Amino acid sequence: MSIIMESMGKKRPRPRRSFTPEFKAEIVELCQRGDRTLRQVSQDFDLTETAVHDWVKQADLDTGARTDGLTSLRFRRST
């Protein structure tokens, strides 16, 4: 009986996935259009809300819409 109770609350971790920059850009565009919430876009594409939120935040940083973080160009060296 204790084995059943222990397994009921445990959820298997989701395998780590990777996404192309183009896919991320499309997801960000969908979120920024405003016709669907971030949550809806996340659910529609089986993504975590945290990942989509991070992609949108990074895109805002990269375009200058936000200034509370580093842009994706932070690893470029000056020549």
C-alpha cells in the first residue's frame, strides 16, 4: 500500500528538449501579437510557461524594449 501512495504524487521529469532560434522567434511573435495569452501559447505548443516567458523576456531585452538584463550579444567580443 505504501508503494502506491508514494507513486501517486510523483511526476516523471520531462525530457529536455531543444528548440531552434526560428521556432523561439515564432513563439515570441505569437505572444507579442496579443490575441492569445502566454499561457495559451504555451499550452497550444506543449511548452512550459517559464520557457516561453524567458524567450519573450530575452526578445524584449534584445530589441531594447527592456533594460533589466543582458542582451543575447553579451558574449560578443570587441575587435
